[in-house]
Amino acid sequence: MPGLLISVTTLPAGDGACSVIRLAGEADLSSAELRDALAAELAGRPRLLLVDMSRLTFIDSGAMQMIVAAHRVASRGSGALALLCPAEPVVRVLSLMGVDQVISVYGSVDEAIAAAERCEERESG
């Protein structure tokens, strides 16, 4: 099985930071680097953590559970985790596991940041 490539970018997002974890290749239960990348980014307490799945060709339930666990950690803090542009094979897994009903999925970074800002405005207003 081909490996998983991960890159991380930090972007300004309103009054906080937005971290984007870009995944490429295949993610499975043995993808310790995914768990480590999620934990490292959550430790920095970003306002928004986005997982870009546009170049992810495969994900199994074990790797998906890592992302769901990260979503729970982000939700307990003052941040949020969302998914970006999942490729078709990944969309199927998201749907079968019901993850797309729990974690927001967006078509772009800008769309996700705008949604987070609208949510913050509702909460503060």
C-alpha cells in the first residue's frame, strides 16, 4: 500500500489561526503520522483545523476514527475541525460511517473559514 504524505500550513483566520493538514495517498490504521500530525496541530489550539482530503485516495475506518477523535478534542476546546474536498472514494467512507453528519465538509479553505466566522458571530451576538 502506498504511504501517506502530510503537509501542514498555518493561515490567519479572523482573530485566530487556521491550520490546514493536507493528506495525499492512503491513510489507514497504521498511519501513525496522521495521529501525530493531528495531535501536534491540536496542541497549538488553532481556531480552525482543516483536513484537506482532496488528494487522499483511500481511508479506512481506523484512520477515520483518528480524525473523529481529533474533532472531539477540537470541539471540547474553543476550536473546530472540518474536512475539505474529499475525493470520491473518501466521500463514500465518510457517508457509510456517518462522519459527514458529524463533521462539516467544505469545498475550499475560504468557505470553511467563512462558515467558522459566521458561527462565531452567532455565538457572540
